[in-house]
Amino acid sequence: MRAESIKSSKFLSKVLRHRPDLIGIQLDPNGWVNVEELIHACRKHGVPLDRETLEQIVRTNDKQRFAFSEDRQKIRANQGHSVAIDLNLDPVKPPDLLFHGTALRFLPSIRKKGLLKGNRHHVHLSPDPVTARRVGKRHGTPVVLQILSREMHRDGYTFFQSANGVWLTEFVPVRYLREN
Ligand code: HQG
């Protein structure tokens, strides 16, 4: 992706997940915004976006962070929101194990409190340890935790999977965490 597209992509993440107000737009209850409205608002705020660049960002984004609606009139972020929207995801049975990448410095607190969702809507879990390590690295020295997702599911915890393959759940209590 070109540097300019990466910059626009980061800006889009911010606007579509956390700060639609930055460019004076509102997300609908399911997180969608009209594409033309988004482009217009971005331009008005000095971000030179056009339909072609947006299509390219959605298509080539390394983690498939964004999706168009079926009629391609609307766009939303696939996960990671802090604003109150409902992605309308259906509960899915998770695999036996999932993974969570975090930083070493968070471990003492995680050992005490479990995995908390913080500002986001869910705790984000990865399908494999390699992906989890990459996620953890964003915060410092990475550590990968195993999540006993089969047991959690059996005990009544609900899991969702975002359109780009990230596993989501409300909270992971300490008893379902393994450190090796
Ligand atoms: C940690 C990226 C202390 C948690 C990624 C994490 C993901 C605790 C940090 C998505 C804790 C929150 C989300 C506790 C959890 N005490 N720390 N009890 N419980 N934490 O960024 O999972 O590139 O909000 O381990 O790939 O790192 O943005 O969550 O380290 O899918 O598309 O608190 O963001 O995707 O950090 O990442 P974050 P995350 P994008």
C-alpha cells in the first residue's frame, strides 16, 4: 500500500472505530456510514480521499479492517470500536483454544483480574499464537496467553467472530488462562 493510503487507513480506523465526531459524521447503530458522506467529510477535514482510494484500502488492508455493505453504499470497521455500536454478530462456537497477545508488563494485573475489554467492546482473541504475538508486540515485550475457549463456551460464555477473523468475547476470567 502507498504511504498515503496507509495514512488514510489509519485515519479511517480512528474515525470509524473511535472518533466519528472528528470529521462531524455519525455512525448508524450498526457502525455503518454512507461512503459518499464519509469521503465528503474527510475531504472537508483535509484528508484527500476518493472512492478509488477507499476501495483500494478496503481491498488491500493487511487485516481487512473495513467492509462495505452488500450494496457498497456504506462502510464500517469490522472490529475494534470504542464508540457504542452493535456489529450484530451471531454467537459462534469457538475452537478448543484461542490466543491473546499482550505485553509482559500487563501480566501481573491480568493474573489478578483476567482479561478485561478496557475501552473496546470486547476482549480480542487471535486464532493462532503467531497472530497473537504480533498483537502483543504493539504494547511492548510480547507474551502469548492460551485461552481455554472450549471450556469457556461449555460454561456459558459467548464468543463472536468479526468479519476479519478476530475472536471476541466479553471477559476472560483467570481460570481459563494458561501462560505456556
Ligand atoms: C491488556 C488490533 C492489564 C490487553 C489488534 C491488551 C487486535 C490488561 C491491552 C485489536 C488486562 C488492551 C485489539 C488487565 C487486558 N490488566 N492489562 N486485566 N486485560 N489487558 O489495544 O487486544 O490493528 O485495546 O492484553 O490486532 O491489544 O487495531 O487490545 O494488551 O485485534 O486492527 O490491555 O487491535 O487490531 O489493548 O488489540 P488494546 P488488543 P487493529
